[in-house]
Amino acid sequence: MKNIKWVFVLYSLAALLSMFAIGISVGLRSIPGILLSILALILVMGFGFKTKKKMRDQGTL
């Protein structure tokens, strides 16, 4: 097994928590909560893809 890139584990957990928050907000019928959770998910996934591209360009991935 190769080395684990812990930064990607953290990004994936943050994205997972954002998805959970979307579900909880839908259950609570909270429009601001839904919108904030979707925004958080987009930001976390965007940072994850940006980090992956940077690491791939540097050759560390």
C-alpha cells in the first residue's frame, strides 16, 4: 500500500460532513443551512481538486 496523503483524507471528511449537513438542513427545512452547506461542499471540493492539481504539477502525487 502506498503512502496516505492525509490532506486528501481531511478534504474528503470535510466534504462528507458538508453532505451530512445538507441532509440535516433538508430535514430541518432550513433554507440558509442548505445553501451554506452546499457552498461549503463546493469550496471544500474545489480546494481538494486545486491541491491535487498543484501536487500533480510538482510531481509529489
